[in-house]
Amino acid sequence: MPKSWVDQGFIAYDTETTGVDVGEARIVTAAAIHFVDRLPVESRSWLISVDVEIPEAASAIHGVTTEMSRAEGIEQVLALADIRSFLLSTGAPIVCFKSDFDIPVTDSNLIRAGLAPLPAGLAVCAYVIDRQFNKYVKGKAQRRLQPTAARYGITLNDADWHGAQADAIAAGQIFLAEVDAYPALTAVSSAELSGQVDKWREEQEIDFQQWLARQESN
């Protein structure tokens, strides 16, 4: 029986940044883990020397200060070129927990550095998949990465969370758990799933806005 595209391989990817504006935020750290046959076979991480100050609020999340970034980080253009090269090196799909942030912020950083953005149709979002197939999750903030991982039986050391490496691993493991739970995900190609995820995200946003409107009218 031929392998599914999931078993053939995918790259789990995560970024930690200076902020939440995908057009302006700089990538401070990034990590990418290549999974083959459901196991990590290669892992890369980058600490980047950014050209702006890292806000204290951002440093509090990922632990990297402006001083650390500039003293220990790789020059931006070199790091971004290497990230792009690794993400595209195998032709495998890219799995993120929040692809609607990680991919656009990567593209904006690449373009700012004079590099080409990532090709369209590569990204799959574990967060959107969870919302699509597991619609009724109760409790505040239970859609975040750590509680989502816990719901799928995935545990990591608490001290590791909010680093790009740990978050990329968690994203990959959540996706594998979703594949096991929802066979429809591998009934289509990775490119088809990427397009389907984009449609699901749009539908979910419409549903959320309609829910907000109902709350405001009550």
C-alpha cells in the first residue's frame, strides 16, 4: 500500500516575533522540523539579529531580548534565505499551528529582505483543522497550542512552551493526531487540503463574526 503524503513527509514550522502585525513584525526565532514516517528526521532553528527593538512584552513570551538577538543572532537576510531554502528543500507541505500568522509574517520578512515569498498552496493549519472537526471545545482559551496539544494526548515540558522549537514539534504532533482522528484529511492531496483549510478558515471567521453580532444584540 503506498504511503500517504503525511507519511512521505511534512515540515512543521513555527515563528516567534517582535509583535503580531504580520506586515511589520520581525521574526526573532524560527524552527522547522522535517517529519518522515511520522518521526522527526531533521530539525533546524534560527535566532535572528533583528533591525528593530524587541518589545519587552514579546521578550517575555519567547525569552529573546534585543541584546541577545544582536549579540547571538544570524544576520537577517542570511537567516531568512536559509529558512526559505529549508522550507522548500523537500517539496513537502508546511504544517503550522497558526498558518495565517506564521506564513504571512515569513513572507513579509522575506520580501523586506529582497527575497521571494513562499509559494502558495503549501501550508496546512492544525488550528483550523481542530476547529473544523472538533467544533465544541468548552473553556476559555482552550484553542491555544498547549491545551490543544493536551486534548490530543501530547505533553511537553512546561518550560519549553513558547519557544519556536517546542511549538513546531507540538504543531507537528497535533497534526499527526488529527490525521489519525479524521481520515478525511488524507483522502485529498496536501495541496487540496491547503485550499480546503483556507475555505474553512474563512467560514469559521464568518461564523465567529455572526456569533459576536448575536452576543451584542442580546
